[in-house]
Amino acid sequence: MPGMSRKAAVALAASASIALLATACTGQSSSGSDDDASKDTTLNFWHAWSAPNEVKAVKTLVAGFEKAHPNIHVNIVGNVTDDKINQALRAGGDKAPDVISSFTTNNVGKFCSSGALVDLNPFFKKADIDPETTFPKAMNEYTQFDGNRCTVPLLGDAYGLYYNKTAFEKAGIKTPPKTWSEFEADAKKLTISDGDSYKQLGFMPNYHGWETTTEHYFAQFSPTYFDSSGKSNVAKDPAFTAGFDLQKKLVDELGGFQKLEKYRATLGDEWGAKHPFHTGQVAMQLDGEWRLGMALDAKPKFEIGVAPLPVPDDQADQYGKGYITGTIAGIAATSHKQNAAWELVKYMTTNTDAVVGFANDIHNVPSTLAALKSPKLKYDPRFKTFLDIAANPNSTTSPASINGGQYLVTIQNFGYDFERGKVKNLKSGLESTAKQIDTDIAQAK
């Protein structure tokens, strides 16, 4: 499961890391792929994992590679932020990384457009590996930008619905909701008010409510963020209007923004044992696959249920899809050992046993279609929900952009204003949001 480092990396996706990447522009090294991968060599691999079990898992993964490639030695550097990676990619040199991994998929557009990481398409072609049949659809999409596949999936995250089975039984709810109208009804039925607070809240809909971000909500509506010309589509695609309307309706029906925010301020944080889902203060939770292990470790006084997030009523046949993101890996353009680096990247990301072993150790979702079906996967039966979401071709992700995740920040900021009632007219608000996104992208080119 991801630790605080992943959360921090994602939160910073549109700030310092983008600024650094904007000046990266290293350009692809023409001599980088001339090395002989059969010769004795040492690679530098930088990654962001920091928790003891994660660091151990990375070492085990690399040890497997070194056993299969005894001539290639790997120097591992862990707990590295995107900021430090970007600085090293610009500087180059013997101590700079040859291979990197990052938690921040939002930065793929910048990694690719700046030339900081090499296009892996030629390597895949030479190895006779088809990414489209190797990786789940959403993961295949978020690792490339404008035809440049400068990154590759290295485990993933899938988002679903956690629910308190005991609370469901008390409320007379027999199955998890499959559509948003069912979800709305269940959230109200599970909410027990206590004056200006709650004895139990069915669901925390507010955008500051841990993982209840705009992109996680909107994934269930399968939105198109940009049109064919690269312009923002948020004011034209009805998926965004439907997503904002749904969330605002939930906020209003579950007590109103102020009452919900007041209650949220009394609840535990996302990463501690006092998370409100763990304690039973919130009956349903939108979250990633890592929440299961964290919730079980907290020893809750109820049985935990896991299901896909609901879908719009008119997309009921697509129930089972969800939002997908994950860790990415790439090869530095400044590296003069790109063929050897490719051997490491290829092993970590396409070798089924390696991917399965790493997924078992990290407790993340495997990032190849073969690994998702492997009998060697070890998991709680409830975890299969996330494996199925990852493999579902209807699952979606946030597309790469030249200025990283700035467009997502702009949409989220609008969401904050809309949910609190600061913005009254959704249509005009979305039009303004689209203009801001287009302006930011134009300035980044």
C-alpha cells in the first residue's frame, strides 16, 4: 500500500515538480542507446517508495532482475521526490538515474514533452512486445503523451467503494449500490443526524473528504477532458455537468456544506487508525485498493464490504469500472546505458512473475493483464474487486497534459467553489474553467 510519500507526490504534481520539468528539456540522447546490454555495467535506479516493507519489496524485485541478468548491477536510491528526479534528469552525470519511477502520473505529459525521458516505443517494438495487449487500457493510456510512450506502468491503483456491512444490515440495505441514484438513497438512509452533527454519516461527499476528488467522481461518468484539437472539454461534455450536479446534490441532501465541513473537521486523517471509515463514523468510502489493508489493520468493529463505485443510471451496463492510476517508470534521456536500462524496465514491468511478486509485496494492483490473472497472486478475496476494476476496459484515467496535472487542479478548485455555493451558475462556471485550462496549456507550450 502507498505511504504518505505517494500522497505528497500527487499533491505536489501541479506545483514544484511542474516548474522543474518546465526547464528540464534535456532532449533525448542520441548516443544513449548505443551501449551493449550484454557487457558488465551498473545502473542507477531511483524510486519514491519509503516505507520499510516497500523498500524491501523493491530490493527483492531488483535482486530477481540481477539474478536473471548477472552482468547488470543496480544501485538503488529510494525515497526520492519528483523534484529531485527532475533536477538529476537535467544535470545528468554518473550519479544521475538511468531508470526512474514516480508516483505522479499527472507529470507524464511533462516528462514526455520535455524530452527528460526517452520514448520507449522503439524498445517495445524491438522486443516484440505490444503495450496495448500487455497493459490494462487505462494504464496504457496514462503512460504516454502525443504518441510518445516515455513511461510504462509499474503497479497500479484502482478506486472503488468500501462499505460498512453492519451499518448496511441495520439500515435494511442488502447489496452495495450499483447506480448513483441507489447510492444517493443509501447514503441518506445510512445518515443518522445528531443536531448540528452526525451519529453516523452515510458518505462524506465534500471534495476535501480524503479521496473524493473531482477526477475520482468523474471517472464513473467516463468524461472526455480534451477535444480532438486539445482544447478543454469540461464545458461541453455533459459528463462533467452530471458529475458536478451529483456531488452538489449529495452535499445538499446529506446536511449541507457547512454542517458536513464542521463534522469533517472532527474526524481522523486519511492515513491514521482513526480514519472515519475505520471508526464507523462514515458508512461508505470512495478509496483505493490500499484502504483494505489499512482498514483491517485498524481492527474495525464491523465487517468491511468492497464493491466497484456506482455508475450513472444510464450507464448501468458499465458497472464495474473505476478510476485507475499508479506508479510509472522510465529511462533517463541523459543515460548512456539505455539498452541495459531497458532490460531493467522490461523486467520490472512486463515479466509476469516479477510484476506479481512485487504486487504481492507492495499490496498494489498488478500492471499487466497477464499478472492480473496470475494464480500466484496472493490477496484477500475482497481485493479481487480492484483487480477486476483494473482489467475493465471501461475504467478510465486522467489524460496526460503538457503542463502536468494543472488542469485537474483548476477543475478541483472550481469544485470547491461550486460545492460551497460560491459559484451559482454551473454552465458559466464550467465555461470559465475551460478558458483557464486552455490559457494555462497555451502558456506551457
